[in-house]
Amino acid sequence: MKDYYIFYNNNFVKQSNATLPVLSASTQFGLNVFEGIRIYKEDSFFVFRLEDHLRRLNNSLHQIGFKAEIISKNEFLEILKELIVLNNIRSDFSIRFTYLINEMDSWSSKKRPVFFIAPLIKERNKADEHKTIVVTKTRRISSLAMDPKVKCGANYINGRYALLEARSLGADLPLLKNKDGFISESSGACIFMVKNGTVKTPSLDSDILESITRDTVIKILSESNYQIEEKLISEDELIESDEIFLCGSAAEITPIKLLGDSDFKIGDITKHIFNEYQLAITAKSYQGFSWTSKLDV
Ligand code: PMP
């Protein structure tokens, strides 16, 4: 991986020079909150749903008890511009924006967090990409114990256990149920199913992250007059579906070909949302939603 410049603790530094103590609260306990934000390159750079990512990060900051206010959208965009220039970026990329404690301390730390903004090169999905998933015994963390709506590093260990299980079963990705046995989400993406033309997705009380891409998909499909249901979904109902796809900032729209032993086709609605999502991320449609921040560098 290239040693990019990142913005860390108020300085532009090479990633290899951005260090923190091994006994910091963040290295020991996963005490950090973060966002993954996509930036798409056409004639300009397009940052996708920046305000929504900043809002969610601000919520995570407060819920984890960090005493800090998030930087503004304009401050973020200025740092981003500088990173594009310093790193000579000319392609799609992704940003990891993380608040962490970079001092030696315990998980109960009351120290002030610092943040970094780091670019990672990541291209958009190709149309023929698809994945296999399996329902795991590992359940999704419950909002009663460790709220999945907080995008905290430590929450991802739940995804890690599920992913290890999925791989041992020969699948690419896990699909976790929640504590009550309803379908929740994958390790880093939400799930949609299509049955007889109706699109269904686990409701927000299914112990899922409030995914920004899930919201995008719902809005795009509503615009095209598809019927959408947000509800509790059982494994039996999911297996009976005609089409399944995952969605997320990193996953974008990822069709599912196999769930356990059941085959699925990449159907018309999955193809439709895949194509519409590609248009939305670079402001070729849905301008009414103001989803993109255009950046000329
Ligand atoms: N669920 C989890 C657990 C995730 O980590 C992600 C990725 N952020 C998602 C869903 C998708 O969320 P978003 O669309 O906001 O990226």
C-alpha cells in the first residue's frame, strides 16, 4: 500500500509517520469512531453524502462519550483538497475519517480525542461483481448491549467473528441475525430482498447500522415507484426471495448469487438499482436530493 499523506492531529504527515502509543485506549480497546466516505472521480471529484456521514460521525462521537465537536463540512473539504494535491490522486478513492484517543489510557478514558483523515484508493464496483453469503450462528450485537448504530471500531469485532465463521463455511460474507432471530445485516453492509416486485429490507429496529446507502436505495426505488417495505424479516422469508443484494458505502450495490445452498439470479431490480446508484454517486441524476459535494482541484 502506498505511503499516502494523511491529516493527523492537525498536521499533514506521511501515514508511516502517524503514530500512537501501543497502550493508547484506541489500540487496546478499539475505542474510536469513524466513517468511510467515498469520493468519485469524473471531470471533478464528487464526495457522496458528506453531510450525512458527518452527522452520523457526530452522533457516534457523542454516544461514545468523546468530548469533541466534529469539524465543519468546509474544513473537511479544505483538508480533502490538500490531500488530493499532496497525494496526486486522480482516481476514485475512499476516506477513513476517525476520532481516537492517542494517549496511554484505559477504555474509560476522558481524554480529548484527535482525528485523522486518510485516503485509501478504492474503485467503484463493476457490474458483474457478486458475492456469496451465509447466515451465521454469530448474532449481531444488540442495541441493548452495544448499539450497532454507533460506528465504533470495537463493534467490528462482532463482524470479524461472523466473517471468520462465514469463510470457514466457504462463503464470501456473513449474514447475521439479531438477538430475536430476525435478519439483521452483513459485517459491513445492509441487505435488501425482492419478492414478486416488492423490495424489502430489515427495519431499523433489526439491530443494524443506519446505513446511508440503505437510505439512498430506498429513496431511488421510491422515486421509481417501487413498493418498499422496511420490516422484521425471517430467514425463511429471505430464502424465498427472487433477488438479494447488499449495499453500503464500500459494498455499493453488491448482488448475491448464493445464500447458503440457495441460488439467486441477478434480477431486473438489482440491475436497475445498480445502474441508478452509479448515476447518483456522480450527480448524473437525483440532484434534487443534494447528495454530492463537487470538488474541483
Ligand atoms: N452495516 C455495517 C455494519 C457497516 O459497517 C456499514 C458500512 N458503513 C454498513 C452497514 C453500510 O453503511 P453505509 O451505507 O452508511 O456505508
